[in-house]
Amino acid sequence: MAIMLIAPRLLSTCEITKNIKFISHDNDIRVSKYTVQTSNSSEKRPLLVLICWLLAKEKHFMKFADLYLQQGFDVTLVTITPWQLMWPEKGSRIIAADLLTFLQENQDYQQIMLHGFSVAGYIWGEVLTHVHSDREKYNNVIDRIIGHVWDSAADITELVIGTPRAIFPNNPLLQSIIKKYLIYHMKAFYKQSTQYYLRSSQMFHTNLIRSPALFLISNVDPVGPVSSNMRVRDSWESLGIKTYVKIFDGSPHVGHYRKYPKEYVAELHAFLGMLNLIKNKDKITAQG
């Protein structure tokens, strides 16, 4: 367990797996495999599951985590590498199974909030495939999710666009090389990779969650375009899921908060308020 200081709170952090980290307001956390025990578990804090974008830096995703920590949430951070994305059987599917086990084991958290970026839609789709395989065991996890936010969600069709940019953001030549390889990879390794991408996309579109959703997207994002996000929105609306959409003007992929911090926080504040999850109204602030 480690202690971290965030403006100006002391928080405890512990590693559940190499890809899953837990952050709590408690300074006394006990971890047994996937189960965490906090000294004040009776407070019934809500839990945020923050699923990061590829190669996200801690200083960046912690700005989002802090928006929820300000409101009394404990936080679970989920990360994924390009290799884990490309080889689901030994990567992303294991991460998804670990996350589901963590949520299933920690029943004290009766209110779960999701906030995912970019490939998070794929990761969550993998979680849903595991849920679907044993609904009786995992339905309690789905029932505890009271809201979900999707920032720049990228469908499988945009994988070959987004992954090269994440790996080599400032090198168009290497982006082109990686893109060509990914096109080959998806054709050559259907059984090992592509079938899982397609199944995850299907599960994400036919969502098992019925709680409200917020889409945060950009009108110029080729990785998580408005068109693909609206297809998801339409599918969810047809299932009775209440959805909200904010389209930002000119912001880059997963860059809405950086370009429009006040608007981003206002949208999130309104959504959390609708879910009765605002504990400290005066603490909803954008981080520079």
C-alpha cells in the first residue's frame, strides 16, 4: 500500500493487479486477492471505475479521478497496453475478467460509476462477455452500476486508426507502418484477436446495463467519431437506456477536458447531480 497526496488530501493506493489500481480515502486498506477492506467500509462510498486510454500517463488520468475523489468516491483505475489490446487471450480478456472479479468480490460498493476513455468501450465489452457467460453469478455487478460516462469511445472499426496514434502521436510515418500491420493483424489473427473485438463490440452495443449514460465526444475525432458513438446511443435508447450527449467543437481524441475544462466539468457535474452523487458542490473544479 502507498500513500499519495492530492490537493490536499491523503489517499491510500494499492495494486490489485498490474493493470488495476485501487485508491481510497481510508489510510488503512487491507487487500486479500481481489477483495479490499477499508477501515470505514460502513460509510458506503460510491466506487468509480476509471478505464484509461492507451498509454495514458498517470498525471493525466488522475485529473479525472480527482473529480470523483472530490465527491467522496473511492476509485479503481484500469490500464491497458497496446500489446494487451492486440492479443486479447493473454491481455485484455484477462484484464476484463480481473476487473469483473474485483467488482463481484467487493459487495460493499453498492453504487458503481463507470468512466471510460477510447478503448475502454472495448474493455467493457469484454467484461460484458464474461457477465453474459454466467448471468446468475454476475448480475449483481450490473445491477450496482448506477451510471456510465464514455469519453471518445472508439469502436473496433476505429482500432487501426487510434492505436497507431496512441503509440506514435508525433510520427506519421510510424503511424502508417503500425496501421498497415494492424490491418494485417486483424485479417491474419481472426481466431486469436479479431473475433474477440467483434464480440465485444456486439456486447457493448447491446448493453446489459440499463442505468443512464453520458457520451462526451468531438466533432473532429476520427478515432471516436460522432457517427459511431451515435450508433451506440441509438442502440441503447432502443433498449430503454436514458442517454445524454455532449459534442465538443474541435477537441482532439480524449482531449475534451484539456480544451474545455469548465464545460467538461459542468457536463459531468450535471450528470452526477442527476444521479444524486454530488456530495460537495463547492469542490467540483477543473484541474489544470
